[in-house]
Amino acid sequence: MQATSDAAAPARRDPGAAVRLRCATRDRALAVVSHELKQPLNVIQMNAKLLQRLPASTAHIRGIAESIQRAIENQTRIINDLLDFSRVRTGKLALHCAQVDVAELVLGLVAALRSSWTRGSIRTEVRAAGPLPCHADAVRLEQIVGNLLDNAMKFSPEGAEIVVRIGAEDGFARLSVADSGCGIAPEFLPHVFGLFSQAGAAAEGFHGGLGIGLALVHGLTVAHGGFVKATSAGIGHGAEFSVWLPLYRNGRA
């Protein structure tokens, strides 16, 4: 009898193996899809940069090139988030933790992001009593904060305000991002940090995203030994996303 390879055979013997097999298949698919999507973006980015080098008189072409560049940066961020989420799920994401001042990092990131936000009418306020050292990977902490700010910006109407609060709480550094946007339905709150989750028709003029950014926020925070929480009074009442990370004490968390 000819031997055959049956990857599903262990799953039939062990019900838990079926779940693990599906998870492994999904994670591999995410990695492959992310890689394949990123390759053509590199070519587009190269050509967009060439367009931007044309003489200043070609203002229209330069405007098109800049628009392409912004779209590429947004798409690249989504793909990188997918790759990082896959690494978190498979335990392949290495953290390089050290003492990081959360307040300083957030203030610097907000200042840097303001120039790239296309909706300038939305105000951003950071409320921090002073320096707050936590035990974290600075690069990954920037990802956490950046995704929370992007999420708040996406669901906030023109003229709204986003408030970032930073403080110590029960041995943790707490970072909260609150918006006055479309809000979250109570039945969706338990699923808001799930990958590819969508709020559906949260409110007219707003729609749910893929949920990649919030899923990554959850994964990176848990990898740091922290936890996350989302609160909302319901549709039309905004939302607040909070992250707790271990404080830095005497050379360690």
C-alpha cells in the first residue's frame, strides 16, 4: 500500500489538534499574503519617488505622486501590522525592553504624527502629570500608541477632540486614548480587539475596519505583561481604549 501524507490525521485523533492546525494554517497564510502584497508596493513606491523629483513646475504631477506616497505608507503600515501580528501569535516577536518614559514617547509621537494627519480640524490633547518610566520595547510601544491614535482619528468627526491620558495605576503605567467619535455598540465591545472584527454599521457615515491595528495593540500589550480594555457608552458617545504596561522599578519591571 502506498504511503500518503495526511496532515489532518492527528486532528482526527486529537480534537485539540484540529484547532492548532487551523491556527497554524491561518498564521502561515497571513505571513504569505503580507509578503506577496508588499512586493508590488516597493515598485510603486520607487516610481512615486521618481515622480516627486520632477521640476517644481509640474505641480499637478507632484501632487499625484505625494498622494500615491501617502497611500503606500498607509498600506505598508497595514501589512507590517499583519506581519507583526503573525509574529506575536507564533511567539516569534522578540521584545527589547528597557526603561521608556511613556509621557515623553507619546508627546513626541503626537507631534510627529500631526504633520501626517490629513484631517487637521481634529484636536489632540495629551494629559500627563510628568515623566512615567515603564518597562517596554520603545519601538513596539510606538506601534501601540500609533495604532490607538489612528483608530481614534479614523472614527472621529471633523472638529472633534482626542484626549490622551497618561498616569500610574496599581504598579502599571496606564495610557488611555479617548475620542468623541461614533462609539461602540455594547454587543461589539467584547470583540473589539479581535483580528478582522468589524463593528458593522456603527453609525451613518462610519464603518468598521479590519481590526488589525487593535488586534496588534492587544497582542503587543500582552507580550509586555500588560492588558487592555475598551469602554464606550454606546453608539454616538465615543470610545476610550486603555493600555496598562508594567512600571520600571529599580532596573526591572
